[in-house]
Amino acid sequence: MGSTQFGNFNDFCRDSTLPVCNLFVPSNQPPNKAFDGCPLVGIDLSDDRHLSNLGSILLAFIAILASIFLLWRSERKQAAVGRREIQLFLLGFIIIEICEIFTVGGFPLDEAVRKGFTAVHVAAITATCWILFLNAMVGYQFLDDGTPASLALFAVSAGVLFIGTGYISLDTAFNWTGEFATTASNNYRNIALYVLYQLFPLVCLVAFFVLETVLVIRILGEFRPMFYLAGAALLFAIGQIFNYVISTHLCNATGGKINGALFETLFTMLSVVTIWFFWSSITEDDWPMPTGPMQVGTGGGYS
């Protein structure tokens, strides 16, 4: 049987700036350099230090402010369906962006501290994508939104994913048990993180967009919110293309000044904002009332 690339991070980390790559890097090496890629040097500081990605740091800060504003806007929409649940998603995104300042942004830190931020970053991505998927389920009213049962489901399930992914990330970084040992000799293979960081969030995102498409077209009988939903999917995809495909070419062309991570941060922020506008559009408009168990209320979204 031939060798498989499943679980290998070497190529991803060589060509992209992924936070998870910090977990595999030997001490005090730029991640891309450790993987024989284009090192992102950014701005030179004293004592041979670099502020790798000032653009991502600034955009992450803007994303945090934008998310706080959307949290406030959500609070004002008291009759909107899924208000608390979308706020949990925004809180998860804020945690991701705070960590991104120190992981993808390359803020000068002690290596152990950076790996700690990276573990939180990776765990937050997994948990927040799960929360987004659960937000799609809210529209189908399996549980009444905003109730203790609904919020407990969100918090407990996301908490389990966060703790589990965070532990595996920390064990990978500091090799506590040797169970998740990841080195250059095995192409930085880590199946647990590959599933939890690469595959599981992708499944959650695809499921979110599919479920929301069915909700809007089949249940609400409308097409206008699809512009927001399709826009969010397109913006997110563009960000990933910059990070996974274009990044290494940008880095080489600019001598390591910028790479695709800057644009991934930008387009992911725009995608999250667009998702919020999608949610707002389907919970505040006066939709026609279809027949069936899942009806749409007036002025307060579906009910």
C-alpha cells in the first residue's frame, strides 16, 4: 500500500500560514522557514526579532471591534430568532481573532506562550464552526431558541470540542505523552488535529450553508437572503484560496513582507459580517406564512 498524505501538515505549513503549524515548529524558527517554505519576516524589530504580519494584526483588531458592534446590534434585536445563539458564534469568532494576533500575526512572544495561544486558536476554530452549524439547526426549531436547553446544548457541546481539541494541541506542542508526537520525519503527521482542525470545521461549514439554503428556499420561500448567504460563502472561499494557494507566491514576490494570511483574515472577517446580515435578514423581515409545522412569523422571523 502506498503512502498517504492524509494527516500530513508538511505541505500545508510549507505553503500557508496556518496557526496549527506553530505547534510543530522547533523553538524560535519562523513557521514557513521550518517547513522549507517562504519565511514571513514582515517588519524587523530589535534583537533579530520580527513582527511577521502587521496587516493580519490590524485586521484582526478591526474584526474584534466589528464583532463587538454586531453583538450590540444583536442585543437590540430582542424579538429575533436565535439571537443568543448568533451571539455565541460572534463570541467564538472574537476569541479566534484575539488569538490570531499572536499566532498568524506573529507578534513577538516566547515560543511556549505562542504555542499556548495557538492551542486556544485551533480549539476555538473547531468549537466556533460547530456553533455556526448549530445556528443553522436553530432555524428548524428542534429546540426553542434562547432557552436554557438550547444554550446549554451550544455551550456544553462546544465546550467539549474546545477542551478536547485544546488538549490534543497542547500535547502536540509540548509532547506530554508522546501520543501526538509530530516531526519532520513523519511529514508532521497528526491525524487527530487533521480531522479536528481541517476536516471537521469544513463539514460544519458546508452543513451550515446547505441547511440554511434549504431553510430559505424551501421553508421561507424566498431568494433575497440567498445573496447574503452566497456572498458569505464566496468571501470565505476567497480567503481560503489566498491562504492555501496564493500565499506562497505572494510571499516570494514580496520577499517575505506579506503573504495570503493577510487576505485570509480580511475575507474571513467580511464573511462573518455577511453571515450576521444573513441571519438578520431572515429574522426581521415580514415573510409570507407557508403552511406546515414550521411557520414564519411577521416582524420577528420564523416561528
